Amino acid sequence: MTQEEARIKGVGASPGIAIGRAYLIDRRKVKTPKRHITASEVEGEQRRFDDALRRSHEQLERVKQKLAERASGDDPFQILEAHQLILRDEHLVEPTLRSIAEEHVNAEWALRKTVEHIKGIFDSVDDQYFRERRSDVDFVGDRVLRNLLGMEQPLAPPPDAIVVAHELSPADIAQLQRAAIAGFLTDVGGKTSHTAILARAVELPAVVGLEDITHRVGNGDLIIIDGTEGEAILHPSAPLVAQYRGRARQHAAREEEQLKTRDLESITRDGHRVRLMANVELNEEVPSALEHGAEGVGLYRTEFLFLGRTSIPTEEDHYQLARRVLDLVGHRPVTFRTFDLGGEKAAAALGQHAPREANPALGLRSVRLCLRERGLFKAQLRGLLRASVHGEVKIMFPMISGVGELREVLAVLDEVKRDLSIEGVAFRPDVPVGIMIEMPSAAMTADLLAPHVSFFAVGTNDLIQYSLAIDRVNEHVGYLYEPLHPAILRQLRFVVQSAHAAGVPVCVCGEMAGEALFLPVLLGLGVDELSMNSLAIPVVKAAIRAADYLASCELAAHVVDLPTASDVESAVRAARD
Ligand code: PEP
Ligand code: MG
């Protein structure tokens, strides 16, 4: 009997098309046994827990090594390292050992209690990115539990399989990629989960968040994954398979074509150069960024260092992270943005229950938090400064509201530099320091800010949010999110003019930079550099190479006087077509 074709919508976690036979993997949580132990059993139980931690660590090490064999150079994966860090984290280890000793319970139960407690802290956070971090603790807890129960087994799907599972951990993805599967589907998961990030890094097509896919699919079923559209097609007909094979070929050809532009110059027809950089959250993304033609990293969102951790990153963590990125990019520049954490995100990372803020976007976030938590801030600055002797490091401060706050931040930087000098620690004293222009107050005082810095980077995501008074993650006001609003364009014009008058270059690093449609406007306003997600680089480069700088200047001068965003958009489209 032939089964009926079914299309199921999920979340496209990693783009591309894969066609193959289903291979179901049972990665559902194992049951945690509870047992009371006697005082004489405590030591043995604690030893069993330590053994399970050690075995888990070794397994992750093996996965990392296998990945490194495949990746260029020694490029150990940050996510897997973060999981190894969790295995050593005092918030995981100490309470579990204590619970075994004081409550006289078995290691499995003590571990479960600890993991639930840590997850509870993450749950109290009102931020999707940080909520998804709880799954890192879950993955690690699950691995240790399976080791305690002797249930941890390597995954072994056949090559070209479509793996279907309730949930997969980043370590699972690393193993599956080694097994040369075609792609994967999961019941749960989101776009910013580490599983999704790793899938993109190793270029495995994937759709997640399909809810009950594990119940709808049988082993050996034919499946199409459309990771670009976020769709799984079960039991496709032969003509549909043929159609998707055609699309897969087109996709591959397009990718190949775009990658060929890697070494082409990012220059307009009339010879004006605009530097193209990548926005990066994790080191894993760097090789792909370079492959897509990035000339460096224009925005490294260092708050991702808090990934899956329950303790604050140390100076050494910052130093090591920066060194690894610098090794990966070679001689190219990397702009490290200091922590851009919201009050609540920080609370999770610090393992505290902070009071809820009524308006977190207007609250104690970013440099405001850093100025209050000086220890956290100084550790980061020390690590970055130490790394500055190993490559082209730039330091950037987010969410600067005006000159007063900038002075305060620069005073901390000076203090840190002085300390390092006294201690005889090497660093580059002239490391370029810039700020993000992402608040209207900063945009309006750009002329006062410019003389104090080496560069500006306009964060349009926040600049739009704060200028137009719309919450950037609130879908109800999404229709008001207009990058081409005259208020935004006029601020951009003033920022660029003020910066250039002081000899300061301007980068745009919000999502707006990665939209080819907006390119002539940004170009015409005089923006010097664009930083974006890597996949957008070849597309924007093509737009730059097709553009004329002088015509773009005329267009920009014209559109800043138009009354609405849609008028601007029409003018931009008319100029393009
Ligand atoms: C921005 O606000 O445009 C930006 C690039 O920073 P983030 O998206 O990390 O807030
Ligand atoms: Mg921002």
C-alpha cells in the first residue's frame, strides 16, 4: 500500500535540500531511578558519579577530535567544549556530590535534582536565547545519566539517511555528520538552539520543532527535507522527488556560484570599495564566514560565551576565545563587542534570581550592567587586551547612550591598561576602540562622540527598536519595524557625516546591512563597511558590484526627504529595476 504524501511545517534550522530514507533514533530521556543508599555506600556512589563525568568528558573529547580531523587545522568545537565545561562546573558537580552525601540518594537521582535546579534558573529568564541554553544543561545531564546507567551508545545510521529523533544534542550532530547522513528532523528545537547552529556550521539540512515527527515516520520511509523552507515531506511521489532533486542541484549550483565570488573585490562599478565583514556568535561559524568572502569579523557577539554555563567566564576564557578566533581568521580584523547582556540574561549566567524588570530592553543591560559589575567587565577587557598582541583585535562597546557613559567606559579601559602595564603583561596600547550607535541619543550626539573613538558601528536592530518604539521581538508590532523609515535614514546620514568629519569610519552591523535591497541607500549615505550573517555576504557583494556609487549618493540624497518608508522603498525599487 502506498502511503499518502504529507507536508509538515517546522522551523528551518539549517538550509538545503536532502532526500533519503528515514532512520529513527531514540534519544528520548531515560528514566531516572531513585534509590536510598546507606552511609557506607556514599563514597562508592560519589565515585560512580565521578566516573560517569570522566567517561562523558572522554566521549565528548573523541567527538571533538573526529571533527577536528575533518575541519581545517585544529578547530575544536566551542559548543562541545562548553559541554565539557558544564561537566566540570561547580554548580553541577558540588550539589550532586553533596546530595549523595547528605540526602543518601543514588547518583542518578542526585544528578537529576541538580540539573532540574539549574534549568529552573534558566527558565526564569525572559529571553528566548537564554531559555534555549537550558537544553545544553539537559544534554550534558542526559549524557552523564546514560553513562551512569551504562546506556550510552554511539549513533550509527547508514550514510545518506534522514535521521529522525525527538531531540538531538550538538554532540549527536557532530557524530551524525561524521556518519555522512543527508539531514535530520526533530520533534523539538528552535533556530537559535546549539543543535541548529552546529547543523548550519557543518552544513547539514535540518528542520526542527516538528512536534510529533517521530510518531509519523517509520524506519525506511522516503522523506524530503527542505531546510530552507522549514518543511518535511513524507512519502513524496516520484515526480515530486524528481522536482526536489532538480531544486537540490540548483541550490548546490547557486552556492558554488556564490562561493566563487569569495575572492572578488567588493567594489562598485565606479571604483568605490565597501568592506564586507561577518557577524559571528561562535567560532564554529568563522570558517564558513571566510568561505563566503568575509574580510574579517565585524561583530563578535561575545555574550555567547555565556553559552550553557552557570558561571562567569574568566579572563583566561576571554583570552583563549579571542586567540582561537584570531587563529581562525589569520591576518584579518576581528571586532569584539563587549558583553551585551540584559539584566535577566546576566542573572541566569550569574546564577542569581534577579528582580524582574518591567522593561528589560530599557533596563540594566549591556554596558550599564558592565559598569555595575566591574569585575565581569574588567576580566573581559583584560582577556581581550592580552589577545591584542596576537592579531588585529578591535574592541567595541554596545549601547552607549552618550559622551558621559563613553567616558566612564573608557576610564575603566584605561584602568585595565594601567594594571596590565604595572604587571608587565603584553598588550597593544593603541588597540582600536569603537562604539555601537544603536540608541537615538547616541545617533543625535554622533558629532560629540566621534572624536573619542576609532570607529562607529551602527546597530540598526536596536536603533530601529528604540527610534520607532517597537519591541524587536514582539510580533504584534512587527509591521512597524521599518529600516527605511525616514527617521532611521536621517539618523544614519547624521552619524556618517559626523563620523567622517572626525575621520572615523562607519560600519552598519544590524540585519539591515545584509539586505541587498537596502544596499544602494547605505552605500549612498556613505557607510564604509557592512557586517552581516555570512550567507548574505555573496548576495550583498553582487549588489555592490552591480551598483554605481555616484548614482547611489543621488538616490540617498533624494530618499531622505521622502515622507514614508514605503515611498523610500518604491524609489529604491524603481532605481534598481
Ligand atoms: C543591533 O542592534 O543592530 C546589533 C547588531 O546588535 P544586536 O542585534 O546583538 O543587539
Ligand atoms: Mg544591538
